[in-house]
Amino acid sequence: MNLKKNLNNLSYKNKILYLTIIFLIIFFTIFYIIIKPSIKNTELLRTQIINQKVELEKNLTKDARMAKLSDKVKKIEPKIDKINNIFIKKNQELEFITLLEGVANENKITQKINFNPNNAVKLSNYSKSQIKITAKGEYKNIINYLKKLESLQNYINIYSLNLTSSNSSYKQNILDDKNYIGKQINLAISAYIYLQ
């Protein structure tokens, strides 16, 4: 009650001054106790949200790159086996020679293979080795043999191929001569094969 009496005794200007001071005290108290900590929390949350947004964008970019990479891998995977078959695996040289012998037998020709994997030249991830094949058989069987060699999964890089008649001592282009059909032909191949 004393406060009320004291306020009633004050002049109008003093009342406004005291009320303004009380209002300011209440306002600053509320500001420093409630509003300022809320602003700090809001700024902290804003910073955290921005950081999470940046992290999510990075992850989305990574995911997009991974999806593209995965698509590229899926396109390449079927070709990997084909590429791997180009190379003769280490210690499987005998199987390759056996395959060549099978192709020769299948086409009814006789062949001699000169191959030494120990003489292979080491390159970056593989080795290159020279192979020489001499064969003898009927013209059409030799041609079928060459077609079969070409269709093998393993890559044979032929750098020299000679076809000669068994009956003559001179060389001529026998691929275009129909007189050789049914006659014996000699084949000499020099090639590289690739080992892994």
C-alpha cells in the first residue's frame, strides 16, 4: 500500500518516468533471460541445419556419382570376361596348346607348335610370347582352321602368315586360285599370344 500511496503523491511526469524505468527493467530482464538465449539457440540450430544441408548435398552428389559409376560398371562387366579371356592364364599354357591341337584335329590337319612361355617378354600387367605354328592339310581344312583360330577366345596376334602349295617350289597367291581346292597346302604362322 505504501507504494500505491507514494505513486499517487508523485507528479504525472515522475509517474511516467518510474513506469518507464519499471517497464525497461522488465523488458531487459525478459530480453536477457528469455529472448537472448532463444536467439543464441536459434543461431546454433541455424548453423547446424546449414551444416546438415551441406553434408546432405555432398552425400547426394556422392550418391549421384556412385550411381553413374555403378551404371558404367554394369555396362563394362560383361566385357571384362571377354577381355580376361584374351590372356592365357599363368600355368595354363598347356591347356592352350591342347586347344590348338584340338582345333587342328577337328579340321583334319597336322600341325607343329613352337612355343616357349619362358621366353615371354614382361610388359606392365601381362607378358607377350611368340608362338610359331606350321601346319599341313587340304586347302579348305586350312582355311577352316584359320577361321577357328580367329574365333578363339584367346587373342592371337598374327604378324606373319604364309600359305604355300605342297607340290610346288614357287610362291603364288593361292587364296584366289581354285586349282588348290582339295590339294595339300602348307601354312606357317608367326604370332604373339598374351599371358597373364
